[in-house]
Amino acid sequence: MEELDPAPLGMDGKQPANSPPCVEESSVVDPTAHAIMEIFTHSHSDGYKPMPFYQRFKEEIRLWGSESRERMAWYTYDWANSMFAAMAVTFFMPLLLASMAKTAAFKGNLIPTCSNCTSYSCPQSVASCQMCIMGEGDKYWNASSQEWTDLPTRTIAWWPGNVDAFQFATRVVSYSVILQLIIFITIGAIADYERYRYVFFLGFIIVGSISCMLLISVTSSSLYVYAGALVIISNACWGAANVLYNSYLPLIVADHKEVVAANGNHDVWEDIENFMSSLGFMMGYVSGIISTIAALILVSVIANQEVAYKINIFIAGAWWAVFSVVTLRGLKVRKGKSSTGERFLIFRGWYSTFNSFVHAAQYPETFKFFLAWFFYSDSYSTVAQVGVLLAQQQLCMPGSKLAFILVFTMIFALFGNMFFLWLQQRWAIGSKAIVTINLFGYIVICVIGMMGFIPGSKVGFKTDTEAYVFALIHGFMVGSLQSFSRTICSDLSVPGRESEFFALFEITNKGSSWLGPLIVGELYRANGNMNYGFLYLFLMIVLPMFLFWSVKHEKGMRDVGR
């Protein structure tokens, strides 16, 4: 970390308003030691002591009808959309798409399910039947050779060629992310003008939730293209709405009375921002736990799994729409920059995005963070989607067991968020430290997964126990990783251009997130083993960690004028 100038300069070469006081440093600085100190900050400046989480939460509740009304409305959107993310995007949509594609590929003539068979043998009277073998996936009994054999490969048409059921589910996710990317670039900068932020936010919620609920109208596996299109649209709208939702964070934090009174003190800003971001995610996980328990009951009592999947997806879309009303009523319709004199505003986002990358050297710390985020965000999102398909197809888990694991994951996500917020406040360590710890958790997941492609290995998602270990680690890390990454982005965004920078945050996220499902699908087709995907995910975590460590958080804030 480089020495702080006695008078930090903003974008215009002048000292930013409300800039925090600088502390004089020693003239002799050990760069390595100083870089570590920036990640693991040892104390708050000026003896600042953060308010305990539970006390600040009680204060938010007390002021619900007045000062905290907009903040509570903002938290509520996490309650609304997190259920959609957990139940629909990550869980039931991939399962429904894979199931429909498999039925369509075999044109309804699936090999009958085996009875009275074990993983070692079947009765001699059985000519041909299929069974899911724990740790190996679907197999069929070959009576002539008296052994379990891989199912014949059957494919369906899905651009740009033919795909199997697993690839269909992963490609739909990839295509939805590409559409998200196009939308992010188009609306990112435009949303900072006039009242477009609020209007776009409303529009994407309406279109996305309706597209999600329409999946209940898919009555035949032959309509898999229609189902795939609805998933692409709803997922893209959900991602676009999140960009606009996240862009409210720095605006609402800046209006907080403690931040205003602190006159630019970084510790106060970071404390309020981390609390808001973490509380939002926590409310989302509580929402997810409640809704997934209901989903678990539905999956258990409804015999037809595809029908159960569609009903749960419909509930997720309806939940997103209904509770978003609370958010939309409570958020202020903030007027942004004037669009007067702006020609071809529809292309403003593309120009601005291109211009931001071309002139990235103006904000080097922001650029380094976005580049690191580009890589590591792909891993944690792909891990969740691949984990569900792997548990279903390789560990032979029924829908009821998968729903229970989802509840298990979200419970740990809730506690993980609370734990890391407490850790950050108790020991005054920086957001970079929390993200680093979270990334190490995902390295452990990938190492376990990679052991599965070692011949004869008994480890590597071969048993139910490993699925629960996977859920525990992923759940404990994911909420904190998302929350603290969001606050770092908020800190490194230019005031007045929040929507644009959060669009860049999502662009760099989704710019890689379409790659994960696509590459993992191709690796599975080439090797017939899903575990090879963990090698790719491992590299997408380890390589950017060094770049992430080089980001100078406070310098980046001064660079953008915060």
C-alpha cells in the first residue's frame, strides 16, 4: 500500500468534499507488510466503535415509520428476490429443464426403471432397465454382459446444435446470462438519468416475474424451447433488476444521518454500508428458508416431479412480484442527471461502458477489483448450479432431499452472513479480508470435487455426506462473499454514476458467468464426469486472488472522489 498524500486529490485534482482526515505514515514503508495491513486492518481510526448488529437492527425497526422507511424498503427487495434466486434460478429451473430435455430426447420411450436391483446386479429375468447408481449416475442393466452400462446418449435440438439434458440446462443458463450482459450495458448509464432508475426497476420486475410464472403453462416436454425461452427472459430481468437495486445502496448510505454527521469518516460509511448489505442478504436467506420448507412439502406430496417443480417456480415468481410492491412503494423516486441535450441516449450505456474500460487507468483500483471480480464471481455462481445437477444426476438424490439440502444451505448462509459481519466489526478487519476467507472456502469445495475424477477415488461427491459438506461450506461463504463484494463496489463507484458502476459490476460478473455452465457442460460431454468442472472452477478462484489482494481499497475511494 502506497503512502497517503497529506491532501488526497479527487477526479478534478482538488481535495474531495468530506474527505476523511489522513494519517501521516512513516517515511520507511515495507510494501509487503503494508499490503497485509490493508487487508487485515488492526483498528478503526479515531477510536471509532461500530454499533453492535442487533442494536442497530433494533434501531432500524424502531424508526421504520420515519427515518429508516426507505432503508427497510430496500432490505425488503432482498426478501422478495432471494427466494426467486434460490428456488427458481439455482434450483428448480435447472432441474425442470434437465427433466424436460431428457424426456424429449427419449421421446417418452425411456428405459423402464429397475426394481429389486442393487448397484452390483439385477435379476436374470430383467432384459433391460435403468437405475441411478450412487456416485456414478444413471446406468442401465445390460443382461447380455451382466453389468451396469452408461445410458445411450440421446440429444435434442438447441442452438447451435444438439445437446443432452445436462448441456441443455447449462446452456439455457449461459444464454440467459449473455442476455443479462446486453441489458446491463444498455441500461447501466441510462438509469442515472431522470427517473429512469425507478422506471426500469419496476419494468424488469414485472416482465421477469410474469415470465417466471408462465412456466406453469408448459404442459409437455416437447415445449422445451418455450420453457427455455421463458427461463432466459425471467433470469435476465431478475439480473437487470438487481443492478438497479444495488445502485440504490450508496445513495441510501449517503443519506444516513450518522454518515452525514460523520462528515466523510470512512469507518462510519463502511460500518453502515456493511450492515445494510449484510442485513439485506440475511432477510433474503430467511425468506428462502421459509419458502423452501414449503417447497420441500410440495415436492414430497406431489408424485409428478415436473409438476412439483413448476408449482414451486410459479410460487417463486409470485413471491418476487408481491413483495417487490413494498420496495417500490418505499424507495424514493430519485431524479438523476438531466437528459436534455443527450442525443442517442439508448447507446449511452454502450459508449459509457467502452469509455470506462478504455479510460480504466483513471480509476486503477476500481478496474483491478472489477477484473478480479470477473473471474471469482463465475466460480461461486457456477458451483451452486452445477452442485444441484450433480447431486441429482450423480448422487441420485430425489427432489425432496435436494430441497432439504437447499434449506440446509440457506440456514448456513444466514449464520455465515451474521458471523462474518460480527468478525469484521469485532476485529476491525477490512472487507478484502472477509472476501479472501470466503474464497478459500470455495477452494476447499473445488479440491474435494477434483478428487472425484481420480480413478478409484472414494471422495469427490460420491456420497450424500459430501453433498451436505458442500452445502455447509457454500452456504456459509456465499452470502458474505456477495455482500462484502457489493460494498467494495459501492466504495469504488464514482458519485453520481452509481447505476453505471453497478452495471459494470454486473457486466464483469455476468461477463464470465455464462462461461462456467457452458465450459462445465462441455467438459462433462468430453469426459462423462461432472467432477472435471471443478478444475475449471478452481482456476477461476485461485488466479484472480493475487490481483484482488493488490487492490488498495482506501486509495480507490479517494480516486473516485469518496
